[in-house]
Amino acid sequence: MTAPVTNPKIVSLLPAATEIVCALGFERSLVGRSHECDYPNDVETLPICTRALIRPEGSSAEIDTQVKDALKNALSIYEVLSDELEHLKPDVIVTQDQCEVCAVALSDVEAAVCDLLDNDAKIVSLNPEGLEKVYADIERVASALDAKAKGGELINSIKDGFAAISANAPDERPRVCCVEWTDPLMAAGNWVPELVEIAGGEDVFGEAGAHAPWLEPERLFIENPDVIVFMPCGFGLERSEAEARALLATPEWQNLTAVKNGRVYATDGNSYFNRPGPRLLESAQILFEILYPDATTPTYKNTAWKAVT
């Protein structure tokens, strides 16, 4: 096992990894980031070490087509900027090997590091399929930074926060559909079903620890959930709301119970639900505010979530 580096220079190639590094107290050790890392705000001044090879400003269907075409042709969706890495000479690079759509692939990072002839960077790869693996990822980063105690403290604070939210949830458990993509329709998986359960709901379609499943519209209409929460991957609140409104305008969606009862919500998925790091605790609180609006004074309403009516 490679020994931890003292006062390491860190490059994070994943937004959630950046947030983990900062939550462990190593923000000032960061020397580079991915093009998507934007929290805490100060990290935006860091050099960018990746770039997207698809156009993210297109419609959901157009983005989906670009991604599928790239993967079909064995092409990367993101590029590691090897020259920038070589210039920065990091001691630790944090990336992921869970999803080639979410961030740079581990193989691309390894290939880039091989080009750093005079630098032996340690690669820490995350694989956050569910909450337990999120905790394991925090431990992995903390270990690489010689901060195991801080890692344990961070994990315990997240677990304690989850427990407090669950303790406040009423006995009723509304049936919830979390939408991770709209065209084609996809339900949220991985850690999101666990967040729904923590917040006092029942996730109708997602499976904890499993990738987001494609969702046939007919199945949505048959299951007819009580609450629908939009959290499209990579989309902020405004764009999530636009995606939701486009679907709600169709006659089929108008017949859904959640739509009729005004229980459809848009969220800032990019800042919260899509990032398997410390802010999953805030994501669970957002879901609690959505599911039980009369049980709490909302903290995140209109900044991280809003009703779509």
C-alpha cells in the first residue's frame, strides 16, 4: 500500500470528490479541478484539468444521443488535459470508476498519469453505488490524505444527520418517483432510493445500489405515484423546472395523481442529488421538506427545490 503523502497537492476530477476533500479540511491543498467542480465557490479559481467532448446545452434527447453515439463508438465523453496535469504535478488525483457519463473514466486518468514522466501521482478512484459505498469513498480519500480520524468524523456527522431527519418523518410514507432524466425517461437509482427512505418516502422505481433504471412511461402511469421529484443529472433548478413543465404539459401526465394534486417538484439535482458526497445530507433534508411541507419550516425552498404547478 502506498504511504499517504504529507501536505499533498491534490487534483479532483469529480465534483463530489472535491466536496469530500474540502469537508475533510484539505481545500487549500487542491491545485486543480474538473470543469464541473464548482463547490465550495473558491475552487472555481483553480486550474481546470478536464473538458467535455459533448454539447451540454442541447435538449435532454440531444444530450442522450451524443452520449450514446460516443459510447457506441468507444469514445470518451470527457477529456483529461494531460498538459495541465503535468504542469501541476499533483501528488493525489481523485476520480471515479462508476459512470463514464458522470465524469472522466478511470482509464483516461491512468493514461494521462502515465504521461507524467517525472511524477508518481497516487490515484484514488471512487465508486459510490449507494450510501455505504459513499462512506467507503470518504474513508478512501481520508486514508490517502492521512486523515482517517477526520474521515470517521465526517461519516458520523452525515449518519447522525440522516438519523435526525428519519426521526422527524411521520408514519405515512408517500410513494415517490424520482426522475433522473426526462428524454428518454429514467428513474434515479444508486443512493437516491435510500435518501427517499430516510426522508420518509417509498421510492417506487429506483433500487438502492443499482444504476438508474430506464422508465417506460406506461409503467409510470400504472404505478401513479403520490409525488414526483425531478432531479435531472447535471441540471440546476431552473433547467429541471423547464424539463418538468414540458412533460406536465402533455395530456398523459395531466392524468397523474401527483400532477392533479400539485405534488410535482423540481430540484437542483446538479448541486445536491447528483453528487455522492457530504451534501447528500442536505439532499435528504430537501426531500423531507418536499414530502412533508407542514412538518418543518423549509430551508431550501425556491433555492434548491420548488413546486411545479
